[in-house]
Amino acid sequence: MKVLLVEDDALLADEVASALRRQNFAVDVAVDGEDGQHLGETESYDVAVLDLGLPKIPGATVLRAWRKSGRQLPVLILTARDGWTEKVDGFKAGADDYLTKPFRVEELIMRLRALVRRSAGHAAPAISCGPLSFDAPTGVFELDGLPLKLTALEWRVLQSLIMRKETVYDRIELMEKVYEGDAGTDSNSLEVIVARLRRKIGHDMIETVRGRGYRLIAGGS
């Protein structure tokens, strides 16, 4: 999931962006309304977090410009505790949800996932492979209906495999995907990640195809 974060408080922006990236979100950060408006109009995002009290261009003005240009991405606005007028302006401009500062980052993440689910209209069903399922809009894996806790690298490997389930994923291509183009990384590190995934989802779900790569399968009984 790709997120645009428009926040002029550098410490808060760094905290939120780091937390989102740990949850496997891709995040672009803008520190003022001018940059935020430009990114929102020229790049593609699944959801945006928009502070209303921005320098250069106020957040509500940025949001109106996005909507006027046809951008319909879900937008969560951030307001001050006493910013009732700001909230009203934000919703009139086209906001979908809001959080009042200070807030818990965990709540922000839950709200963003809910917004993306709502925006998708649940049109895209989860991708399943045996007891494993993957909700692409939110990036959440579940095993037997329960959320699966993964590291960032484990998530990248498993996401790559489930998108090509039952098909062999070439080892070099998988390494380039996981390590973002650096196929020179020690191949043993990929084997370590696969071994950890096998312990989490079941050894027989990830098949090693000798001389070629890996394949995610439904697994045996």
C-alpha cells in the first residue's frame, strides 16, 4: 500500500513514516502544502494522511485542489485538539476521516487500512493458498484466519510468492524483488528467510525447486 504523508512537524512525520514502513507501507513524505499538493496530483497513492495546519498552502486548500483535479484517494486529516472549525473545513473539502493530535500511531494505521478497505469496496477478494490468505489492499497476511506476524523481508518474500502461487519463482528474480534490485546479496540470506517462513506457515507450503527457485503451494495434510 502506498501512502502520502503531508505533515510539517518533522519529528511526528518521521515517527509516523517509520511506523508505517515497519508495517510494509510505502511512504512518501511532504513537509508543506505546496509539495503535498504537487505529489497528490502527480503520483498515485492508495491513501493520504494530511495535516490541516500546513505552511505555504493550508491542508484544506490542498484537499480541495486534489478533489478538483479528480483525485479520489481516501484522505485522513490531522487536526489540533481544539480545531473543530478545521475539521468542518476538512470534511467540506472532501476528507474521509480524521484524527485529533496527539494520537496513537497504531490507531492511525488501523484507520488507514479501514479507509483503503472501504475505498476498494471489498471488490478484490483476498488471495488464498491453503490456510494462508493475503489481503492486497491492506497488506495483511492471515493463517487459519489469524493475523500472521512477519518481518519486512519475510513479508516481501511471502507477498512475492503468493502473487504467483503454484508457480516457480526464480531465485535471482525473487532476490532482486526482495532486496530492491540488489541481486548481489548473499543467497544464503534468502534461504534463512524462507526457513523462517516455513516455521511460521508450515514447512510443506514453500517448495524448493532445485536449480530454479521456490514455489508456494497449498501444502499437504
